[in-house]
Amino acid sequence: MNEVRKIDRIDTGPRFSEHDAVRLNRMFRGSSTQDMLESVIKDSLAGDVAVVSSFGAESVVLLHLIAQVDPDVPVLFLDTGKHFAETLKYRDDVAERLGLTNLVVLKPDEAELVAKDETGLRWSYDPDGCCEIRKVKPLAKALGQFDASFTGRKAFQSSTRANLPRFEVDTSDEQGRLKINPLIDWSAEDISAYLEEYDLPRHPLVAQGFPSIGCEPCTNKVAEGEDPRSGRWKGWDKVECGIHQPGEEPFL
């Protein structure tokens, strides 16, 4: 009897499907954020995971939640070269305060910067192109080694985030990576209460009227009662940087 030799194959299929996202959303329906994070991280339910953080106005909440489970979860920070000096200092202060042991700083490709943004002013006439070079491409490259990523998106931040689930398949590539939004159902009051309860450090620019903080040239103060993200890319028909894509709409 001849043995049929098993041929080794490389699995090139997507990591996760929409069915997987639906299953996980159902699995954790009614579960607390902390319980969900512990299960996902400790039981590797989403494979190799990283958290993408801008170290913005509310970033410390998710980072604190994750650090309590495992402070060695990779934290990916996009150093665009256009951040407020306050953000860079805040990043380092928060990492030290929370004991984050795996901060990964991502930077845009130098050759591409020279070729496409030599003056550093592309943000002023092509903000989408600037974000593509300084955020979208560096992050996409880094996420290639992970199966899933945590984001700090919350439904109350803008209309583009209002109906996002906890778990979704990243539609920006063909790898079927999972995108996890642990704070999607948290309100502004929940965030404020958590900051108070754990006496977490605030981004210094929040007190100056910046409830949503991105790169310095594209971030403006927000008037009381306005959408927290209305200060981002003011004057442009743009509400997201493009590193996230819910359905067909861009967002961060």
C-alpha cells in the first residue's frame, strides 16, 4: 500500500473572517471591558496583538487597562515628525508611569519623505497624502507581524465611529486582521470617571482646549459643545487620518 505524502502548504488565507468577528462580539456581549481584555490577551483569542496608541487626550485609559493585564503588550506609536512636543513628553511619562515595557516607535520612510514631502509642508495642501506617508504606510508595515490590534476609538467621538462594534475585521488589507475597540461603548463620563479613579495623568493640551490631539499643524482648539474631533483637519473635508476604515469610510 502506497502512502499518500502530505504536502506542506503555507496558509495564505485571512486570519479572521466576518464570522469570527460576529462570534467574538456575541461571546463578550455584556462582559466588562477588563474581563474582555483579560480573555483576549491571556487566552490569545486574537493571536498576537498590539495596541495602537496616539498618546492623545484619552489614550491613557486603554493603556492602563491593558497594562494591568500585561504591560508587555506591544504599544505602537506613530512618530510622524509633526507631533506637539507636549505629546512626545506625555508619551514617555505615561510609559514610565504605567510600566509599559514594549513601546514601539514607528517612523515614516525617510526616502519617501524626501521624494514626496521634502519641504515638510504636504499637510498644508494634501493632508490625505501627508497622513498616507507619515501614518498609514508605517502602521500597515508594522501590523504585518500581528494578528490583531487594539484601538482607543469611542462611539461618542464622532459620527464615523457611532456604530462600530467591539470586534471588527480590518478592511484596509487582505490579511483579515482583527481590530478590537475595547472602549467603543464608553461615554465621556466613563472616561472622566476612570481617569479620576486611578488618578491617571492628563495630556497637558486638554486643559488648553484640545479634546482630540493629533499632529500639531492639523490640530486646532475646539469650542465648548462642538464635536471633540472638529478641531482635527479644520477647514478640510476630512475627519479621519486613514489608518482605520469602517466599511468604506476612512477614520482615526
